[in-house]
Amino acid sequence: MIIAGGGAAGLSTAYHLRDTGLDVLILESSDDIGGRAHTVPLAGTAANSGAMFVYKDTKTEELANELGIDAVPFLPETYGIHVNGKTVVAKTNEDVVAGLNISESEKTELLKFIDTSLTEYQDYVADATPVGELGKLSEETVAERLIGLQPAVQEIITTAIRGGAVGDPANLSAKYALRYFASYLAREKNNRLFALAGMQAIPRALLKHLPNHTLRCNTQVTNVVPLEEQLYEVTMTGEEGPQKLTAKHVVLAVPAPVVPDIVKSLPDWKTAALKKVASPGSTTLNIVADIEGLPKLRDWAFIVTVGMAFDAIINPVPGGTEETRKANILQLTCYGNSAGYLPGFANNEEHITDWMEDVYKVAPELRGRVLGVHAQTWQHCFALLSPERASALPELQHPVGWLHFAGDYTSETAGTHGAYSEGERVAAQIRAAMKPARQQA
């Protein structure tokens, strides 16, 4: 069996098939595993340049516990907004809005939107949302809720949604936005964990449970063609040049936009479903700074940054860990979701300097205190949970013969937690397909 993609979905699939006796080969195009679950060492910390959190009650948390990954809870006490040259961070939304550089009518309108969002969120997490209303949340985009709001209010909310949920409001269901936008407003303390060794610790731990020959990095799958007798020919290119292998089962654990490039003969229904998946790019900037004498910055959690190169700044461990408190350092991640994919950004000193200047506009106290910076850009961040993708989910998940599809885009949610769950689902699919053959034998 061949798995194209060594990210969360690919490794999860292999992990859940490790006791079947299948000869599994994972082909990863980059030089490392994990995909967006990428962690870099930065000034004595483990900094996540893509996926940030282990979400509670998800497959990611289950795997983290199973694999012995140490994590601490995300415990935000504050929320912040930077707009019109002023940063306001406070423990209540009323105090945040009151301090903003906007008009009184805009403050009133913004606070009303926040209160409505929080009411919906609290009902949602308490399972108090009526079935009909929950369906409406899935089918309605956030953009529909912004109609009629003053431009300044729309800009603040749009930036906050992009920072917390990656996508533009026009592409996001209201249900999806609740989890990734309103949860920060609510200072939610029961849904996120930070892996102390970083998100990449999970795929690395999964790989340790697989045979040594399972993974081949720097190997790009370029074509998958069905053969007779329920076999597939897989063409790849890597350090040893072009190669072809045959396999009975092939799992495409790659972003949705990449799938049609690999399989040119997909049925129309699958192609139509894939076109309903939006997987926008994203760019991140990790920063570690010395904050001795600046204790208030340690309590920052989520800052909306209107008009900046990035949409939000997130502190993954508000209050700090024991190690970062001792060292008087702070780790922040700037999420440039509206910036999208910026080829060459990681090595573009001019662009990184521009982003850092925006950081200093939000937090001028950090100038001269930055100990380390890491830039990363992603061509396909993760699949947005849009109403269109939700409607196409059955077709996205359905195999084509023995060709299987696994990724956050085939999940009911998104991100690495969706990808890990999809690896388990596809593994179960393959196990079920193996049963008839075993019974005949």
C-alpha cells in the first residue's frame, strides 16, 4: 500500500494499519514529516509555524495522550484589538471596545456583534443550540452577518475572523467561525492545549511506531494510474530519479487542490466535489522576545491586528510555561492568513523586516528585545469548513475503487485534528476492504 503525503493524515493512516501486516510505504515530497504540524526550535522554545493547538475531545488529543505527548492548557485571560494606531488588551470585551480608537456608534455596534456571537457560542458549546438553528449555522456564511455594519466594524470583525479561522467570512460557515473566532472572545479555557515539544512531536511519535522502511522523504508522487486486476501504478520522482511502483491500495493524503494533479482520471463526481474545497494559503511569523520588566505582555492571548501585514498575534501559552517564566521570554505567532501564500517569504529579509515593523506598531515595547524570528509560508493552509464543502463531504470521503482520500478536507472539521481523524477513518475503510480477501483465503 502506498500513501502519498507524510502529514497528519498520511501518518495517522499508517499508524492505524500497523498491525494488519500490510507493507505500507509513505511518500513525502518534502524533507520532513508532519505537514503543517511543523515545529522549529527558536530561542530555547518549541515554536509552531503552522498548526498551533491540540484541540480537546478530538483525535489529536487522543493521540497525544496515547503517545505520551506532554501538553499544557491554553488559558487566556485577555483579548486585544489593535486599530488606528492603538492597542487595547483587557480582561473584558467591554473594556477592550471602550478603549478603541473608533467612534461611539462603532463601539456600540461592535459590542452588540460580540455579545450576539458569545451568546451563540455559549449555547453551541453547551449543546443548547436547537437542531434547526445548528443547521442554519452550517449553511450560513459569516459574511451574511456583516451586511449593514459600519465599515470600521466590518474591518475589525473580518480581521478577527481571518486571524482565528484563516478564511474570509464569505467562505466560512457561521458554525465554523464560532469555534475559531468566538472562542477567543469568550476566553475559552477548555478547548485548546499546547504541546510543550510542539505539534510536530505527534507525527514524530507516530513514525516511531512504524517499521523503519515505511517512510521515504524528498519523493514526489506525480501520477497514479489504475491498472487491471485492481492495482495502481504510482509514478514518483525523488533522489533516485523517476520510479514506478504498483499497489493495491493508494491513499492520497495531500491537500485537495493537489489531488487532480496526481490522478488525471478521476470521475466527474469526485472532481466536482474537490472543486468545492477552499484551501487558501497562509503565512506565519514566530517571535521570541525578552520581556524582563514587561510582565503584562506575558498575559497576552489573542490580539486582532487591523491594517497590519498579519491578522492576529497569538501567545500559545498565556502566563508562560515554567521554563519561559524563568527565562523571562515570550513566544508569539503572527498569523498572516489574509496575506496568503508568499513564495520565498521565509528568506526575504525585506518582507520579514516589514512584518516586524508592524509587530512594533502593535507592541512597541518589544523593539530591541527580539531574540529569534522564524518565517514560514504555506501554499495550502487547511480546508475551510464552508457550506459548500460541508455539502460535498460524502463525495469527498468516498473512495474511487481502491483509491482512498484522507485529509482535513475530507473531515467534518478541519486542521490537523480533522486530518488525524481521517487517517483513522481511511484505515478502517482499508481494513474492511481486506476482510473479503482474508475470508476467501
